[in-house]
Amino acid sequence: MRMTCQPLRAAFINIPDEIPSLQKPARVFSLAPDKNRMSAEGADREKDAALLAAVAGGDEAAFAELYERFSAPLFSMVRQMTQDPIEAQDALSEGFIQIWRRAATFDVTRSSAFTWAVMLVRNKTIDRLRVRQRMAKVRDAVLRQITPQTDVDLTSQLAPHLREQALLVRQIVRELPEDHRAPLELSFFEGLTHEEIATRLETPLGTIKARIRRGLQKLRSAWKERI
């Protein structure tokens, strides 16, 4: 029976406590032709593929070892992509859960296990960045309504602070009535136009525009109460 990933969440998602172990340098390979080096690389590839095959069978010990082998270079890549260590930790956690769930789809004839893992983690990180951008649109709209006379620097280096604001906005959106929440989510989180939203929700365009406007007003009021 395939093991669930629930036990892994406790072991691998709480990455802030694991960060010191992620700081060890990634393996660096010289480009000079060296038979011993090439042999070592081949052994590494075989080892990684064998571990991934074991993970596909639900082997948590193999997954833990694969994590130790891959986590440092993957974390370095994700942190460079997100420019936010907290976001990078979350993305890496989700990436490894994806590796656990999709291990059986790995094809050793198409790529190395590490290259395959890079692809999964990179795609997961891109997904998170897209969501973050959509959340930022809602946050920016709310901030501009709250402080219309203030030059709010929405591109400042206060990444953690802005991240907290984005999460608060997302929470407020979730608490809105359905008729206001759905248009806002489709507009800001999925990037649909008003016309596309009207089609998706089978609602007149004028009604959609009114609901989005009213939803932003509710967001502004809720925001003022919580900051």
C-alpha cells in the first residue's frame, strides 16, 4: 500500500528549523575531463535514481536521504527565484511534497533524478510567484484606496512586511460574501478580465463590475479595522 505524505509534512515542511542544514554548499563539479570524477557522477546519478525508485514505493527513509542530497542546491535555486527566504522555505517544502507524490512518474531514460527534481521544484516555485503577484495586485489596490493621497512605495525592499499585508488581504477576501469574493478572486488571483468573469459566472457585465467595486470597498473597510 502506498504510504501517505502526511507523516512527511512534520518532517519536511517545518523548514525554518531545518535551515542550518540547508546552508551546506551544493556539490560543485569541475568541467575538466577526469575519469574518476565522471565515475563519481555516474554513481551519484545511479544512487539518486535508486532512491527515487524507492520513494515511489513509499520508502520514507529513502525520501529523507534524497532530501539530504538535494535540499541544499534546490533551496539555493528557489531562494534566488523568490528573493525571500521565507517564501523559499515554503516553496521548497511544497516542491518536496510534489517529489514524493510524483516519484513514480520519473523516467530515468529522459533525465537524471536531480534534473527532474529541479524541474518540479522550479515549476512549483513559479506557481507560488504567480499567486504572490496576484495577491500583490489586490494588496496594491487596497493600499491605494486607503492612502490615495500618499505616495506608497509598493516596490520597496520591505518584502516581509508586504508579504504579511498580502496574506492579510487574502484572508479578508476569503471572508467576503460569495457574490463579492468570487469576482475579486477571478480578477486578481486568476487575472481574468471583467468580461471573462461575467462569462465564467454567467452574470451580466455591469453586475460584475459593481460587485468588484463593492468588494474592494468591503476590503478597504475590513483592512482599516485590522491594521
